Amino acid sequence: MLEILTITLPIFVLIGVGFLAAFCGLLCRDNMQGIATFVMFFALPSLLIRALTATPLEEALNIGYLLAYGLGSMLVFAAGLALSRWRGHALDAAAIHALGMSAANSGFIGYPVAVMVIGAPAAIFMALNMVVETLLIIPMALTLAEASRHNGGGLSRVVRKTFARLSRNPVLIGLLTGVTLALTGWQLPTPLNKAIDMLAEAAGPAALFTIGGMLHGLKARGMAADMGQIVIGKLLLHPLAVLAFLLLLPEPDPMMIAGGLLFACAPMISVYPLFGKQFDQGDTSAAALMVGTLASFLTISLSIWLLTQVGLLPI
């Protein structure tokens, strides 16, 4: 277990440093938002471009992994939506709850953990996960949430608006750029390539620091039932569902199983409270993010230990 803590502890130490910086007033929320913008618009897209151009495209576009991760995420989304509706929530609130249960923080927490455990393949798994999250789970949740507030012909407008917003998503632009370069075989000029490498290296530490800073000031009071559903769904049901579909693949690759499980164990996406705030779920989603991020230290460490016990991860 000590070897596992040497992997997970530095991750959460960096989160703690970000929290401490915000707590001591060294950085305000606007400063943290600036770092988050750097990660989202520059570091993560650079990481995706590097990953997709450094690996043959036929290896990067692992359809089996994409299907398993996507089906596992959709199953948890559907379960979360049904459970929240059964508990009496409106469709918009239920969609936000389901989003928190099924969309992992692949870039800010999943990747820094996975790269320390499995190395270079983590970037490819991150790219595939982000395809699922940005093209499937997030659009589905936002479309349902918006549709619940419109009648009749409003749905088509909501869908167009959602996909117009996605077309400006820097992560999606990075994915498409990387795929284009890989398909065409074009080589970036050496100075630009080195700049992309430098930005990619900054993605992990800056992302973790940002998460810590954003956790400062979040509160988790008076919303135990909803928060509990979201956190349990994200940290337990989502990894189990993804693992089940990965094991159903013909001759599943151990590295693929380890990668998928580690990413699915990450807490909900960092912008989750922003989505929640749009539909009167800001307090619940912020509380779920805080508790989920803290609890993920235990669940991620346990997952790494279990993977080593069954021989999928040598330490």
C-alpha cells in the first residue's frame, strides 16, 4: 500500500497546495479562473495533439475502448436520470445529477493519476474519454435540462445551441487538430512542436493546482441525499459500469482495463458546478464536486491496489 500512496499522494498534495494558496489569499478565484483557462484552452489541447500525433492513428482510435467507456457512462447516466426522477426531481435537475454521476474529470484529475500509473498510454485514453464526455454525455445532459424548460419547437433550437457551443470547445478543437495531423501525416514546424510539448507537460500540475483552488469556499450542507447519490454514482457505479463493459470485450487488453478504470474513478468534471448553477443546482453540484474530489483519494488508491492484486498493474 505504501507504493500506491507514493503515486496518489503527490496528486492530492498538489490539490492541497492549490487549496492552501486560495485559503491564504495568495490567489483569488479570478486568479484560479485564469489558470483554469490556461489549462483548458492551451495545455489540454496541446496534450491531446501530442498524444494523437505521437501514436499511430489505428492504435489511438481504439473502437473497443471507446464503446466500452461510452456504454458504461451512458448506463450510469440513464440510471442517475431515472433515480432522480423517481425521487421527485424535475427533468432539468435530474439531468444535472446524471451528468455528475457519469462524466469524469479526465483532464484535471484522471490524466495526472493515470500517467503516473500507466505512463504514456494515459494521454490516448484521455483523448478517447473526452470524445465520450464532450460529444455524448455533456450534450445529452444539457439538451435534456434545457428541453425541460421549453415547450414544443424549442427542442431543435436547444440542440443547435448546444452543438454550436461545443464547436467552440478548445478540447474538441484539440482533438480534431490532432486527428487531422495524424490522418494527413503533416509535421508541425519544430519550434511549434516544442511549444506544444512544453504546454502539454504543464497540463497535469496546473490542472491539479487549479482543482485545489476551486475547492476553497465550497460548502456541503443540507443536501446530503442528492450529493450522496451523485458522489456514490460517480466514484462507485461509474467505475463498475465501465469495468463491466471493458471485461465484455473480446480478449480485453490489461492496460486498457487499468486505464479505463482509473479514469472512471476520477470525480466529476471541474466545470460541473457551472452547469449546475444554470439549472438551480449550483449548491448541490459544488458540494458534490468537493466531497467527490476528497473521497476520490480513497477510491483511486483502492482501485490501484485492486489492479495490482489481480495482476493488471505491476508496481
